[in-house]
Amino acid sequence: MEMEGQGHTLKFMSRLPALGCSRCTSSHYYIRIPILALKPSSIQFPFLLSIENMGSTLFLFLFMRLLLLLSSFVLMLANSHSSSSSSMQHPLCHDSESSALIQFKQSFLIDEHASSDPSAYPKVAMWKSQGEEGEGSDCCSWDGVECDKETGNVISLHLASSCLYGSINSSNSLFNLAHLRRLDLSDNDFNYSEIPFAVGRLSRLRSLNLSISGFSGQIPMELFTLSKLVFLDLSRNFDLWGNPSLKLQKPSLRNLVQNLTYLKALHLSLVNISSTIPHELANLSSLTSLLLKGCELQGEFPMNIFQLPSLRYLSVRYNPYLTGYLPEFVEASPLKMLLLEGTSFSGELPTSIGRLDSLTELNIHSCNFTGLVPASLGHLPQLSYLDLSNNSFSGRIPSSLGNLTQLTYLSLSFNYFDVGSLAWLGQQTKLTALNLRNMNLSGEIPSSLANMSQLSKLGLEENQLSGQLTELYLTQLTELYLEENQLEGSIPSSLFELINLQYLYLHSNYLSGTVGFHWLSKLKNLTHIQLSNNRLSLLSYNSTNATFPKFKLIGFNGCNLTEFPVFLRNQDELEWLSLAGNNIHGPIPRWMWNISRETLLALDLSGNFLTGFDQHPVVLPWSRLLRLGLALNMLQGPLPIPPPSTFQYSVRRNKLSGKIPLLLCNMTSLISLYLSSNNLSGKIPQCMANFSKSLLVLDLGNNKFDGPILETCTVPNNLRVIDLSENQFQGQIPRSLANCVMLEHLTLGNNQIEDFFPFWLGALPQLQVLILRSNRFHGAIKSWHTNFKFPSLHIIDLSDNEFVGDLPYEYFQNWDAMKLTKEDSLQYMQANTVFEMPGYIMPANFIYSMTMTNKGMQRFYEKIPNSFKAIDFSGNNFKGSIPTPLGTSRGFICSTLVATILLAISRPPWQT
């Protein structure tokens, strides 16, 4: 048998006896097999056979065996040739780079918490060095690794979301991969390492992504030497408190832009830049994507950047000190996304915005835009996301917005539009979220809403919508906000068929009729329900068979409840429960102390007829409670003590008695404390002085407290209101009150205080109300001093004391706030703050109240108008004439000066 050379044809020769052939003594058999392909799957076997004297069965048998042997040999040869060719096309990775990658792997831990992407997995886990079991030593075959097909050098590392945890520095073997062109380490945790300066050694890099990876510190200058970069993403690196941890300051954003001139994508969101945006950015003619969210940018945004010929994505949102204006847009602009939310951009939306045919997303929420919304905005065929909320737009809502049929998100809330209807709604059938809060909308809710079958969120709250609440068959709806309108009639039964509903807010309307608790059991996904302040009656449902959803918020204020809803027994995830203003009588049941012990943040039972507790706990059991309202009930017994977490506590107007327990002193986070109008007695615990660190309102009036007045404001504080009136306090006013520099309302009337006039309170810059009525103040009022001039005083009541001497002429002359008559709208004296609870932001207004004598009669003012100005010096032993300044001052409601002399300089409208 012979095999002929390299011609891709195999020739085999064999001599066999010619069995069964009488004319032939010998035969030559030739088999030629042309190899037409190198892959085994494509090998073909056309045979050219020359066989002489073939006639016996034995010959055929031998021939077939030979053929099988030859086939096996050819396949083996073809496989060998294929492997050799494959090795030539895809060379193995270099040992030095394989070793560098193994060292890189070994420098980190694998931690599933290091990556936030749900699909994250440790790509390096199967990287194995030579001799280890795994993917083998050819690093080009490793997950996340890409090699050059000609040289075998590692050119790309894609290790995003690889669960890598640990620190990295310039000695890391990663920086020995000198041929890298693409490096993606995003969504890992590098433990607040600084970006190593050795990154500058990767001079071939064209793409670098270090986002969401726990880097911190100043971005190194060496990164700016990567002059071939076209993609750079350093965004969203945070510290432990969620603040930006990367800085780009020295060197600056200008240095970066001047060096990396080939950039197509620059993503620096949540990098602390704290500078203006350099005009050189407008020179990056290839830029397609610029994302600078939350970078503390300042100054005016360079308008030329809008004109970059390739710019498609622009986000500078959440930079509140960044100003700017929108340009006149040109037809050829490729802009697809424009996000200016939370900046100080202002001016009007140009009509030319209608030329942005490619625009899919426009978000200018919380900017300072004014003027009309241009009708051309409704001619953008691709627009799917539009947010114009929290601006100062005026005029009518253009009906052309009805043409935006591709919209999936629309928000126009909190503007100053003219009164209008919702007639332009109905064609936006792809909407999933519609927010039209506080837009001056009137009329009925249109039936065309039924066309928006994809809606998951509908917000029409705080408008003037009226009429019946329409039937809603929006089966995808998860959030429905219709509160604070003028809707009337009953709640349609179809609403309780919306099985995906999670949030249902209908409070503060004129809805009427009855609602059975068993209807709520149909809404298995409902977590938040607010029906307060309507004309509804909730019907008890005591069946134990019904299964209710696990609520987080329940608001049933003023819903004619006569007992605690039994279904509350099984609620263990509640965060907010409000049953105020109902007709619930008797004691609070014992089982109430067991509901939602670990989750409840706010509980309001005020305005009922509750008499006490089935079982009186030493400290109320809710460990996370922040707000507790028990006011306006008939509670008896000792003062209930909330947990230390509480910052708003009101039990005013009850029948509680006894002393203040020392346990109350653990509530060092209090912002407001209302204990007034009870039968509490004894001395105020000295430890309550610590409250003033956080306290805004301290109301202990109308009780039976005695002893000296508590030393307050001994530390920096925020106290706005102190009401200790109608008690039995003795002694002097503590001088520590001079440190209450935020104090606006001080009421000490009807006590047994013996002191001189506290002229030093005149140094308090915000003090508006000072009531010292019915005490034992004595002596003359000292001369006015420039440091103690009561600059904000509106109301002063010194009546029924033992003051003597001349009326304080100089005080009257310099009480400038008494002379102001600005009354643009009826507003009331109050302390405003915002309670931030997990998942809730709640503005809180503490309305000031007082009692004064007017026309010889005491009157309680539940609210005090800002325009109210009053002086009452009656019931003392002053002498002399009424000072001239009072005769020329305007805006007084009443002024009672001497015993029985009443000087009414002006009257409010309700007294004329």
C-alpha cells in the first residue's frame, strides 16, 4: 500500500489473487480518494475504482474491510489537519497575560452583595491556571475575556456585575494588560479605593466603565492621558451614606475635555464636579451622549452644546445651581433624550422644540420655566415620556397634546394653568402613568379614560374635579389618586374589582354612601387606602372567613366608625393608621397593642370618645413609632408614654392626671409635645430641658403644674412655641429663654410668676406673641434699649399685673411690626416643618392659638391671623397719657391700655 504525496489525493495499491476468474492470474486494484475538504463533516468519497476479475464473495468481503480501514484513516487525517488549522487561526493567549488575569482574580473576594444587578454572577470563578480543573489555561476562552484573533493578546475585559469585592491599587496585575482596548468593571465593589494612577498605562483603551463600583477620591490626571478613549463612564459611585464619592475638581472637567477629544460618550453622573460646564465641551463634535446628573454643577449651561451635530442623549438633571435657556432648535437635530429635571433652567419653551422629530424623552420637572406650553410640543411623533411638572407654566393646556399617541408617561402637575377640563385626553392609549395633580382642572372625569387600558398610575388629585366618580375598568391600575377634589356620590363597585390596585386615595371629597369592609377583601394587593374626610360610612364586618390584604396605610378619619375595625387584629405590617374624628367610644381594646408592633410609624386616634385603656402599658409597644395623636378624647388615668423614637405627641384636651413620668425624658427626638388641657400636676422634670435640642412646640398650658419654670434653651435649639399658661408656676422667668433665638410665641399667662418686666426678651428676633397676663409682674417698664426692641412683636398682653410708672412711650414708637399692614391673603401664625418618615413625607403646620381680652371679654383664638395686632396693658397701675405713636399706628385689632379704657383703632372684617 502506498500513499502519494501532498496532492490531496490518496492512492492505495493492493495485489490480490483473482479468485473465481479463469482468465486472470493476478489483478491490480487501485483506489483513489480525492480529499475535497478539510472538515470531517464535509469529507466526500467519490471513488475511481479499477477492479479486474471481481467476481467472488471473498473479494467483496476483503474489499469492504479495506474500505472501512481507509475511511477511519482519512477521518483521522482530516481531524488532525483541522486542529492544526484552528491553532493557526486562533492562537492561545500569552502566558504572561494569563498569569496577570489569575493574579487579578486572586486579589478579590467573591461576594454576591458586591453587585446590584439581579443577573450578576462571578465571571472569574471558572478562570483556572494550567494544571487546575476548569476551563483550561487558554485565557482567551475565559468568561468575560476577549483576545485579538491574530496576536492572542487580551484586548477586552467585560467583568460588569461579577460580584468582585476588595481594594485595588496601581500594583494590581490588571495594569500589565497593555493591549486592553475595552475595560468594564462596573457594578462591583472596590471598597472605596481611589482609581489607580496606573490606569494611564493602558494607553490603548477606547472604552472604560468604572460605574457603580465603589470608587472614591479625586479622579487621577493619568486617566486623562488615555487619548484614544471614545467611551468613559465613571458615574454613580457612592459612599456609605449614599453621597457621591468620586471628585473631578483638581484636575477638573475642563482638563478632561481638553485631553479626551475623541469622546463619543461621557457619563459622569453623581461625580462631584462643583464647577461650571466648560465651553470646550461644545468642541467634542463626535459626542453622542452626555450624562452629568447630580454633579453640583454651577453657572450657565453653554447653549452651543445643544447644537452638537451628533448629540442624542443629554442629562444634566439634579444640578439645582445650574442655570440656562433652551435654544432655537434646528431641523436636523438628532436629540432623543433631554433631561433637565431639578435644575434652574428658565425662560420659555421655544416653539422650535417641535422640530425635534427624534425626541422620545423630555423631562423638565422642577425647573423655572414660564410662559405658555407651545402647541408644537404636540407634534413630536416619537415622544414617549413628557414631564413638565413643578414649573410656572400658565395659560391653557394645548389641545395638541392629544396627538401624542406614543406617550407612556405624562406629568403636568403643579403649574399655573388656567381652569380647564380633560377634554384633550383619550387618544394616548399607551399611557402607563398619568400625573395631573394640582392643575386647576375642573369638570367631570371623562369617560375616555377607559381607552387607556395600559394605565398603572392615575393621579388627578388636588384639582376641582366634580360630578360622580366614574366607573373605572382599568384592570392594570395599581395606583389611583383622586383626593382633594369635589367628587360626589357613591364609590362605584367597579373600583373594588381592580384586583391589581395597591394605592387608593379618595380622601377629602364629598363622596357619600356606605362602604363595607368586606369589599376591601377583594383587593388582595391593596396596601394603602385613604377614605378620610368624606361623607362615607364604613360598615363593620365581623366575619372570620374573609381574608384582608396586608395594609401599610389606613386612613379612615371621619368615616362614622363606632368601633375599632376587627380586621385590624391581624394586621402586622401597618405603618400608618388614622381613625381620627369618628364615634368610637369606650376603652382602647387590649388587642390594639399587638398590631404591627415592629412596623407602625404613625397612629392617630384623636377626636373620638375614648376613655382609657383595657390594659395600660408602661410604655406604648410600637418600637418605631414616630407620631402619636390621642387628642380630643376623654382619656383618664396617667399619661401614656410613647417609645423614645416618637417625635410628635399630642394628648391635649383629655382628662389625664398625675405627674409627668420620668420615662417621658427618654423622648429626646420630640419635635412637638402637646399636653395642654388635662389635669396633670406636679413639677416639670428638669430632664425635659434636653428636649429643646429638637423641639419646636412645647404646649403644657391649662394644667395644674407648679414650681419654677423649666430652664429651657440651655443648648442650641429650634423652639418656636412655649405655652405654659393657666398653671401654677412660681418664681421668675428663667434668663435661659434669651437663648431661644427662634422663639415666636411665648405664653405665660395665668400663673403666679413674680418678676420685673423681661425687657431682655426684646433681643429675640422672631418673637411675635408675648402674653404675661394675670401674674405678679411688678415695677416700672425700663427704658427702651436698641438691643432689646422686640422687632417682630405683633401681640403683647401684660394685663392684670402690678406694673407701675409711665407707659413705655419708646417701646410703642419702635414696635415697627405693629405698624405693618400687609394683608395680601388671610394666613395664620404657625410653625412649619416637614416630617420625613420611611416612605412618607408629611408637611406639618403647628397653628398658634391664644386667649385675649377684647372689649372686656376673654376670647379664645383657635387661629391667629398674621395681620392681627393687639396691645393689652389693662389692670395695672400705669399713669400718664396714651402715647402718640399708638394714635398714628394702623392695623391694630384691639388695644386695651388702662383699666377700663378701650381704644379700638381698627377692627377686622368679622367684627364690623
